[in-house]
Amino acid sequence: MSNQKAVNYQARINENGRNDGLFIGGPWRATLNSMHAAGMAPQYDQQTVTVTQTADTKNGSWAEITMRSGQKYWIDLRALSASQTPTGQKDININQLSLTGVSATQKQWLSNLLPAAVTVARNNNLWPSVVLSQAITESAWGQSELATQANNLFGVKATSDWHGAVYNVKTREVAHQEMSVVDFTNKTIHVKKGDSYYVMAAFKKYTTQADGLNDYVDKMATNYRQALKSNSTNYRDAATHLQQAGYATDPNYASSMITRIARYVLNAFD
């Protein structure tokens, strides 16, 4: 292989009469494992995937893709829809942000997330600034236990209709009224409106962060439509809708997101 590059962006398999093979371990004939196709692309036609590497061989140009299941394959680069590949990503540059006071670890995490998050937001009627602010807020700059152990960057809980893996973790809630709750020690406590308390909660566990990002997009389109770009006038409006619709119990959730967007100029990509 030559010209092998690490990348990170969303694409869509677009066979359109093609019959591409899916290869494990490298492009076709690049390794012993990739002499024969492990699967065929037509059965995944129009599925959104994450592209993590590109490379050239004497047989053509190839892309390593990660499916929603977490399985990685190599596929002919021509099988990926041009409308979903890095078109327009030249304007996605972390240097456009104001990251004074941000640690090197945090900056590296954001730099890795940035192209995929902004591209996915733009392709799915979301405000990039809101997506980035939520990811930072919910995952503590990618360093939270939920982010590192479950690839869950958006604090998405496992509801009854979720049939995937779950990860149980201690989480903070804010009481919306006076009530009795069972806390993380399994003890019943009484809280007043506005009190913080901690519970053990089940969250969705994803194979990759890309899977988590795709599921977040589905969640926004299904449960938080007023926060979509076409239904809100700006990122402030969208953030307010998210809080009003109950995305989080923190009464300062929207204002914190708005402050963070302004501080780091996350709306540079809107």
C-alpha cells in the first residue's frame, strides 16, 4: 500500500449498480486476509459509515470503513458517495476556535472529533456548535468514564427500546420538584426542587464513538425536532429547546451550552 492516511469523516455506501467486495485487514490482495471478500457491499447500500483510513494500491484507491456494528472493512473508494465524503471539510479547522485555557489532551480530543461532528451536523440539519458543545459538556472533553468506557459522548441513556450493550455509571440529576428518590447507594432520600442528587443509571454503550454520534443524530431527529436547524433561529434557540424538552435535568444546561459556544467560538462552523 502507498499514500496511507488516517482520516475521520462520515460517508455513505453508494453501490448504484456496483458489486464491491468488503475486505478485512487491508485492501483487496494487500494482505493474506484480504485475498477474498469477507462480505459484499450491496447488502449495506446507502448505509452511513465512518472512514478511518485511505490508501492506494496498484488495483486502485481504497478506504477503511467502520460500520455501525463496529466491524471494519476495506472498500473501493469509488463506492462511497461523494456527497458524504470530505467535501467542504477544508473549512473545518480547529484553529478557527478560541481554545485559550484548554489543555493539550482536551484540544487533541476535540481536534479528532471535529471533522466528523461538524460534517454529520451539516448533513443532518443540526447546528454544529450545539453538537460540539453538547459533546464537550456531556463527555467532559472526552475524558469522562462514560466517554472512555462506553464511547458515549452525549450522555444518552438506555431506554426500554434499546437492545444493545449498556454501561451503568453514577450520574448527577437535579430535582424538578420535591420528591423521594433512590440514590446511587440504593438508599431512598428526600430532595427538594433544585437539589442535586446522584443515581446509578444505565447508558447506551457503543462500539465506537462514531456509532454514538450516529445514534445521537437519530435521537435529535426523533425526540428534539425543535432543536433542528430548520426549526430554530440560531444555536441559542436550539439550546433552549433542548433544555425545555428535557435533554438534561440541569436548570443551567442551556445557558452553560450557550456560554461555552461563545467562549470557544464553536459557532464558527454554523
